[in-house]
Amino acid sequence: MTHNIRPAEPSDLPHFAAIEQAAGALFSEAGLPEIAAHEPTDIEFIEAAARTGAVFVATDDDTPVGFILSAPLDRAMHIYELSVHPAHGRKRLGRRLVEAVCGWSKDKGYPAVTLSTFRDLPWNAPFYASCGFRELERREWTPALLLAHYHESDMGLPLERRCFMRKDL
């Protein structure tokens, strides 16, 4: 089994829904079945992120088994989604995908990478903290992050468990 990280190609994008659904099962196990039941990320959004930001895949013999979607938000690169199929979990693929986006973003001149995540789930905020991200205090939120917060509210996410994080590059 050879795992590689590479920029996503158009032929990779249709694989994302199945990866996201499989990874979503972890949320059911963590008492958040409504997150697991969400529809996968819309292909139109994935394609827009691929055009304007950085989308990378983790592959197993060139078949996507994980992905990360990022695109500019304010003056930073923002990670919108990170999913690794559980059958390929615990192999540092998520970390390598985050590192790929951070490296790409730094090379393109972005000062930071941001994201929104669950504060209390081990594979969310604690994982990102281990990658060098820090939780933003509310007074640090930009207008775009505040709009993202409102969107999460509209989606029914438990806001008291959510946080924004940032890694300066």
C-alpha cells in the first residue's frame, strides 16, 4: 500500500462524496449523528475550491482515500473540509494533507491558514493544535469568519462546541 499526497485532478473529485460519508461515521460514534447524516459537500463547491484554492488528495495506488479542500477567505487560506476514509485512518494522511495546504499557501504568499472545527473532538481541534494551529478568540474573528459562524448556525451545528483556528505561516 503506497500512500501519496498530490494536487487533486478533476477525475478525483467524484470520489470525495464517498470518502466524506465514510469519514462522517466517526461523528455518529461521537454522539453527533446529525453531522454524519449531512449531505456530502456539493460538487459545485468542490470545483470552485479547486479553481481558486488548494485541493489535495491522499491516494492509495492513485485512488483517492482522503482529501482536503481549501480556498481563500479574507486574506488567509481557509480549510473547508478534511476527510480521510476510516479504512486509511491513523496513517498520518490527514496531517500530510494539512501540511500540503500549509506549504502551498506559504508558497503562494498567504500569511495564514484558518479553519472551523469542533473544539472537543480528538480528531478536530486537538489534532489541528498538534499541527501548529491555535484557537482564535472571538475578538480576532474577521467579518468573513463571523459570516461563516452564522452559516454554521443556519446549518444547525452546535456552536458552543465550535471554534475557529489559525496557523500563521
